[in-house]
Amino acid sequence: MIAQRKGISVGRKAFLNTAFEAYLEAVKSQDITAILDTYAEGGCLNFNGVIYDTPEKLAAFHIGFGSTNKGMLTDLERIIVNKSFTHDSVVIEYRLKCTVEIPAGSTARRTEMRSYVIYQFDAKGKLISERAINDTGALLPNAVVPRLDADWSIDN
């Protein structure tokens, strides 16, 4: 006889979804204090391997990334492509649409990139861990992206 797998209860999924939606609303408000209030004491963000583990670092990240429409990304639109749940986390795949000016001083351009985030919540619905991986290739200026029409053979 095969043991039946237990899934996440409807109540647990609703709790996690409510916690996630509270975080998302704070981010949409572009209010750094509201965003920081969604993190548990000691909560942290791991963004592409860089750790932001104090309120000051979290605030600097959110401002610098574009959560206040003043960072490296402006006009940031987060489109949820997929949402799934574990016992203590919400896993989101985003399609981010934004205006980017990289390198600084270059002409701003509209672009899209994928982002994958695992939001882990405590028993009070506060973020204890946010782990984000962004496909940042779309942010590179075209001058550093290999040209498709170039001859990339080993002999050259």
C-alpha cells in the first residue's frame, strides 16, 4: 500500500497567502517603513547571494532596487507568473517589467526579467527569510551582451 502524501492544509495556505499579500501591499505602497514592518526581528533577504540582514541593509536594498521608484529600476511592475506553497513558505515566479539605466548615465530603457523568490514566514506572518534569484542578464547594456551575428568559433 502506498502512503498518501499530506499536502498543505487549506488553512495553512490561507495563512501564508495572507502574510505574502501583506508584504506585497507594503511593497506596492513604496513605503520603506511599511516594507520593513513585514519582516520579523532578525529577518533577512538573500538577493542573488548577497545577504541583507539588518533593517538598514534591508531599507537600502529596497530603495536601491527600485521598491520606491527611485533605485536602479523604475516603473517596476511585478507580474506573478506562478505561486506555490510549502509548509512555511510561498514560492513566487515573477516577470518583472521595469525601466533600467545601467550603466549609470546611459539612456534608460524598458526591459523584462524573471525573478524567483521564496518568502518564509514565522508563526506571526512576518518574513524571516526572503531568498531571491533574478535573471539579471536583461539588465546588461547591449554593448556587453555577445552579438549573435559575430563569429564565435574557437579558431578566431
